[in-house]
Amino acid sequence: MSTITPEVVAAHSLTPDEYQKVLSLLGREPSLTELGIFSVMWSEHCSYKSSKVHLKKLPTRSQLVLLGPGENAGIIDIGQGYGIAFKIESHNHPSFIEPFQGAATGVGGILRDIFTMGARPIAVLDSIRFGPLDDPQTGPRNRRILEGVVSGIAHYGNCFGVPTVGGECVFHKSYDGNPLVNVFALGVIPKDKIFFGRAEGIGNPVIYVGAKTGRDGIHGATMASDEFTEESKQKRPNVQMGDPFLEKLLLEACLEAMYTGAVVGIQDMGAAGLTCSTCEMGSRAGTGVEIDLQYVPQRETGMSPYEIMLSESQERMLLVAEKGREQEIFDVFNKWGLDSATVGFVTDDGMLRVRDHGVLIAEINNRDLADEAPIYDRPHTKPHRNVPMEAPAFASTDLKADLITLLSSGDLCSKKWIYEQYDYMVRTNTLAGPGGDAAIVRVKETGTSVAISLDGNGRYCYLDPREGAKLVVAEACRNVSTVGALPVAATNNLNFGNPQRPEIMAQLVEAIEGMADACLHFETPITGGNVSLYNETLGEGILPTPVIGIVGLLPTQAPVPSRFQNEGRTVMLLGGIGSSDEVHFGGTQYAHVLLKQMWGLPPALDMDLEKNVHAAIRDIVAAGLVESAHDLSDGGFAVALAEASFDGIGATISLPSSALRPELLLFHEGPSRILVSTTSPEEVSKLADKHGVPAVAIGTTVKGQVVIEGHLSATVEELHQPWATALESALHA
Amino acid sequence: MKAGVVVFPGSNCDHDAYYAVTQNVGAQAALLWHQESQIPSDIDAIILPGGFSYGDYLRCGAIAKFSPIIGAVKKFADAGGLVMGFCNGFQILTESGLLPGALIRNNNLKFRCHQVGLRVETTNTPFTNAAEKGQILTIPIAHGEGCYTAEPHVLDQLEAEDRVVFRYVQNPNGSLRDIAGICNASRNVLGMMPHPERATDPLMGSTDGLVVFRSLLSALVAK
């Protein structure tokens, strides 16, 4: 009698149609282990089956791209024989179920993606989103999740020895039951020593290295492809446990093993563990892989082949070595006290063949697993949206109080409480750490540094996924340009709800198309990334949240600070005062925090002007003309001005006359603007003019005061204190 | 000067110390694997770097003290050799008995990474002879277990013997009597929680850590 009942198929999250495809590819009924293997490889998480047709629209090439999507991480040429490998990945679902381990293993997973290429990780950034900390019902849980996620990231990154140099932390009700934890990692790699996840060379040994296999994380990839329900809490054993110490040893051992020249191909065991690494390595090389599970180092006794193949135990790698040179690999791993064992060999028939003590357990074509997953062009209608276009009536009674409220709100307040728990200096490359517009790490091997910014904006993307996604790319590129770097590449993490709902699928499609437009325009090809769908709890989806990581290059030098440095300098607004109206004000922090509403459209973006502003600020920074530069984003001009004054030097500002009402003038979030202070306003204007960008002198820096004539006047301390203490007060409320 | 930087499994500031010595101090350095049981004869000073030796499992430094190289480091120190432990290196020195006291969890129970003000309490050591007494150095900390603790009579003795080398200007971790760094009775072994190797390059925001290495160089010349 068949053991594969429709119930068993459903329990593996395969649809009846998908199961029919399994049957026709195999030409027979699968064993339970084979069904498990298909189910993880064809899960949304591993196969991108709902997003693949749309991801193809993203630009992926440029002269600097050495390696685009499809491998473990993308690689960009930075000159002098070196490249940088980087990618972003989500660990949203595990971080809700078990915040500490979920976030920690998120860091571990992306670090392995980087060093499996042969790159040494030199920076991590995190984009994290939670429900509001002050919500009467969910606040306590949200606080617990945030504390757990932050300590998980700190635990893993600090011990591993990679600096966590920046990121973003954002709050919104829609992340209440579905926090987002997106981790970006970047490493340095010699261009002639790039390793691929390919099982090349018939007869070459397949070697398992790193931690032993246990029962943890079985079906993690399938879980990450489901919505959360009340039962999800019972899925806790599906979350893996991380050991950063082991990962550190694995890093050193892998790099040392690669150095021997005996490594042919290597891939980390992440989602779907041994299953994914074997069939993907075979599929990429067009070869087969045969393994015998009796040789797999195991942490517990009595594990079934099903469990061994689907385990997501952390800190493991699979490598293919040159036949006859196995001992060189074993010696390196022994030195670092790690397990290594030959578990199989490369064959010429394209099959994944799994044996247990010689007995055949599974036999599936690698390509069927890795490349033949069903691809869905899911129906998409109009993006989901449930807010009005018209602005409500509103009028501020106290602009200074409004500014203080904004500065102490979750998204805008200081994140020092978070980032001081991260070692952001280890490896002594951090030129600009957390808290600025973009993080900067130098590459010691060359004279080049890398600027990185992570950015997302769920409210903008909810109001208009296409324009919102463009704005997100524009802002991240602006951040990187503001510190003087040329944006050269991107990685994206697409966090959305259930793609089987046409109005959610529409959000995804439009956001991808908007991102594609913007990345093409700003010349930042996407070299890899991650899609996280089914971010819903009890039928409530998150705001559509595409997160972009932009990487830029600049010469290694002391960075331009974002804060005013000296009194008596001219304050200028590059890009001018910007334009807005009430409809385009509905996605701002002002609308969110002070009016607690969302309406209308995100700010209007002129991509040509935006790009010119980037070019202008880069020229201005390179010419050494500014003492500080800070981009305008969340909270608009007034918030940027306050932030620029937090070293104690403020400014008196007289804004040019404008038709904008005061709330809009001070707080609209029109893009393409950068606040600078300078001793050479004429030269700044001249350079800006060359790029067709307005540069308006609006005031002078002064000690200890922030004055916007006709609107508000405050001491720096009045603004700084609430900003600096808000997060900690909210956490310990 | 040639500094030997010990590499334990889990050390992660070993490369930083090596880089600081070779690129910013202008001296030589070599990495010493923890399984070695002899210190090469051309090594003039030993650095136990920061990091998470053995993952900080059990207690920070508690497993590293059993590494073969610790015996060699003890011999080196007994013979008057100069030994410095930064952060995890300090923890290893207290665990292996080369320095008194212990480093326990920060009093706020969290890892802390930021610049601190560090007051030089004595210049009568090979690690601070180029500094001025009372000088305030800006050097970063990055640790979760940096709260220095010892019996009151030990603290009294450290003070009486002028062995408190650095104190925090603002105590970041609850260390007793604000102690950030101490030396042994023979004054040739230094342990400190802050990371001087991270403050040797203007691009990193401070070069105040150089004074430790410059002191070391002049002490070696005088030797």
C-alpha cells in the first residue's frame, strides 16, 4: 500500500498539481525521503516559484559585475585584483518563533554564503522591523522580540568577529505578528580565487565539513514558505541553533583549505541542508552526486535518512575536492578541530543518489530538483490598498513640539541602544559606523573603501509599490553618494505577504518593476538577493517591504561627517527646498507619527534630478568643499537639520519664501535633497550648477541652537535629549 | 621589535593586532598558533589578542588557559618577557593566573562597544612609560564580560603596589574601583579590557593606543 497519501503530500506543502509533476518527473511514486527532498527544493524559499518570472526583469549586469545572481553571492570588481562579495537574506519567520536564535542563525547563514565564495566577511548590516513597542496589547511581545533579535545578531556577529556597521530599525503595526530580519553581509575576495558551488570532475570526492548533523531545523524552508497561524508556535523545533564559534572555525578552515588548491567546488548547507547543497552543486555543474548517509557526521543516534537529508543544522559545508588530495583537506579541518568526512563522489549521470549503508534511498535528477520546480505567473490585480487618496484636515499648533515628537518616535530616534551591543569596529576597517547616512568600511588590500546603505519604506510601497520601490533605491543611492561614494551595485530582499492573493502579488510585481527601473537608472545592477513571501499572520499581511542594499565605492580617506562641525559655516540645501503637496504628504513620518494616518501617495521622485544630485554631492565631497553632508529622508528637512546639530553645533535657518504650508515645508519628504555646511558656498553652488542642481544657502551654523525663522526655535539639547533616550525608555516602559 | 600574536581558536582581533604592530607601529609581528609549546627565540613581546577564544564557553578564557602555548607564555613572562592581553587576552591572563582577579558580566548585562576615556594611572610600566600620568586616552571597548572584580585586599594591594595601569573615566561595565587595566607584581604582564590596537590609525578615530606600543618599543630598547 502506498505511504504517500494526499494528506502526506499536503503536509509537505506540495499542491496536488505539484505532486503530479513529481510523479511524471520520477516516472514512479517517490519514497517518503524523496518526497521530503522535493518539498524543500520546490518550496517558495528555495525555488522562488512565485517570483522568478518577475525577478528576471531586474538588471543584473555592468562592467563591474564579476558574478550576478545564481551563485551564493554576487561579486563586484573593486580593482587591484580584488572583488567584494555581498548579499542580503531574510530570517523573518524563524525570528518570530525564536527571536534570539532566529536572528543569530540569519547572520550565520548569510556569512556562510559570503565565505563559501572564498571571501572573508568584513561587514554586516541589518534591516529589522517590528510592531510598535508602545502598543497596549502587543507592545510587550514586540519589545521581547526586538531585544531577542538584537542580542541574537550581537551574539553571532561579535563572536564570529565581523563588525555590524549599520542598518535600519523600523516600527509599524503590520509587523506585529511578523517581524522582518534582513541581514546583509559583505566580504573581500581576490579575483583569481573565487569559488563556486559546483560539483565538477567525475569521480572527485564529496566532502562534508563542519558541525555534525542533528534533528534541528527540519523543514525550515517549508516553514518559511507558510503563513503563521496559532499552530506556528508549535514549530519551534524547526528553528535552528547557531554556534558562532564553530562558524568562525569553519571560516578559517575553509579559507585555509581553499588556499591549498585542493578544493574544486564548495557550497554551504543552509536552507534544506544536505539536500540543497548536493543537488544544486550537481545541477550547476551538470553532474550527478552520490552520497552514503552512513558517513555523515551525526550529533544524535537513530536519525532516519529523511531527517539527515532535511536537517538544517548550522555551520556545515559541502565541498568537492580534487581526487587524491583529500588528506590536505582533512589536515586543515583537523587543525581547526572540525569534522570532515568523504560522504560520496561526483558521477556523470546527473542524478542525486542517496544511499544509507549502501541501500538506495533516493534517486532523483539534480536538475529536476534545482531547476524544474514549478514556476507560477500568479494572477495579480491592483495592489492592495485600503486608505484614501485625500488628505484629512490637519493643522499644527506647535511645530517645535511636532519636531520633538518626531525625533523621539521609533523610526527616527537614536538606535545607539541597539548598535552599541554590536562590535562595529572589529577588523579595524570601520571608517563610518552605525548612525550615519551610510556605513563605510575600508578594504585594506586596496586603497578603496566600500560604502553601504540598507533602505526600505513599507508605507511608501503600500501607497504605491512601484514609486515606493524607486524611492527606496533612490534614497539608498543618495545615502551612499552623500558620503562621497559611487553606487555600483545592489542586493535586494523582497518582503511581502501571501502571493496567492492577487492584490498582494500585484504589490510584489509592481515593486520589482519599480526597483528594476530605478536600478537601471542609477546603474546599480542587482547581483543577488532574497524573496520572503507569506509574511502574514492570521491573514494580515505586512506592508509591502522591499529592502535594498546599495554598495558604493570611494577612495579610502577620512569620511565626511553627517553633523555640523564648526560655527559660522554656510548651511546649504543641495536640491533646494523640494516640492510636495498634501496628497504626497500621506506617507511621511509626520502623517504616521503625528496624525497616525496614511493617505495619498509617496513623495514624487524625479529620477534624473535625483541622479544629478548624487553626482553633484560626490564632486563636492571629492573637492573637499563641505565640512558635513547629511541627506534628507524620513521626517524631512527639520529632522535632518536637528540630526546634523547633534554634535552641539546647530544653525539659524531662513528658508526662502514658499507656497508650502509650514508642516509641509518643514516635514515633507521630497527626495533629491542633501544638507551641507561649508566655508565655500560659491564653489559649492558652482559645482552643483554644473550638474543642473540647485544649491540654496539657507543659513549659518551656530553653537547650541536650532532656529528656523518664523517656525521654531530650540536648543540642541532640547532636541537631542528626547532623540537620544527614546528607544531605551520605550523598551523599559 | 617583533611581537608574537597568539591565535586561539576563536581569536578575532589577532589580525588587527598584527596589522597595528606591522602597519601602524612600524615593528614586526608573527602569528603564534595556540598548539605551539615554545615561543620562538626572536619574539620580543607577546600579545594575547581579543576575541572569543573557544567561543567563551564555560567562562571567557577558561578553556584557552589549557592551550599548550600558555605554559610557554608563563615561562616567557617568568623570564621577564613582556606580555600584553587585550580584552579576551586579559580574561585569559586572569584565568591562567598570570594576573589577579576576574572579569565578569558587564553590570548592564549587555555587550558594549564604544570609545571610552581611559586615565593612565602609572607610567612605571613598560606599557605606559611613554605616556603621562593622568593622561586621558580615547580607546574603544568591545566586550560583554569586562567587569573587573577581585577581593578587597587584592584591590588594595594592586593600588598599594601601583599596579592599576588604567582606570575608566566613566565606568562602562561596573569594574571595581573603575579598573580597566592592571599589571603583575614584576610589571612585565599587562591586561586591559580596552583595545589599544584599534586606536592606532587616524582613520579609526583615535591614535591614542599607539602610546602603549611606543612604550613597549622604548622598554625593549632599554632592556
